Amino acid sequence: MLLLTGLTACTAVSERAPSERALSACSPALLRSTLSKDWYNTLVPKDADGFETYKLQGTFQMGMTTGFQLTPDSTYIIHSFGPADEPLTIRGSWHTVAGCPPIVLTTTTELGTQQLRLEVVDASTLKVRFEDQQ
């Protein structure tokens, strides 16, 4: 779990592997909607691939497709502190849709550099995995 010391700490993220979204159905041009919400851990343990699952309280609809718009030069606030039952807050916008390969970002914080993988499961579920970078 990513731990940041301050409530106002910001993490700059940039798109890591555009080739992961090479499938035409996963093209960034498909979706222009944006989202700024708080995601909360569902307390489900990590799956076999190391992903943690987060759910919105309620669901959201963006046209006919669920997804996020990612802008590589944006700054996102990522809070995660305390035990797993406390909120992980990801504010900003991402682009991906259910069934597409995960978005891979590189995040740099005072704790070092980590890789952040985001995968949309459905209209209210986001899978997140943090990996330390060498």
C-alpha cells in the first residue's frame, strides 16, 4: 500500500507503457469523459496477480462506456494511510475500459519510485497494483 505522509501530498504520474493499449478497442480516442471521485478499498485481499480492488460508493456512467481519461502531464493526489480499511484516494482522470490491458504509470513520491497499474473491472470497480521500481 502506498503511504504518503501528508494529506496534501501530490504524486506526479506519467504514462509508462502506451504499447499496453495497442489494441484498437482500447484506443485513447474512444473516450473523452473524465472522472474525479474517491475510490475506497473493498477490504478484499490482493488477488493472484497482486491487484487490490477498490469500489466507488455508487456507480458512474460515461456515455455508453465505462472508463477514464488519462493525461500524462497531470498531477494526481494519491492518499493512502493507515490500515487497509482506510481510503485510497485517486483524484484525476484516466483512460481505460473494462477488458482493456491495465494502464501502467510510473509514480515518484518521497517513498521512491513505484509502478502503478490501473484496470477497470466494471462501472464501479477499479483494480490497482503498486510495484516498487529498482
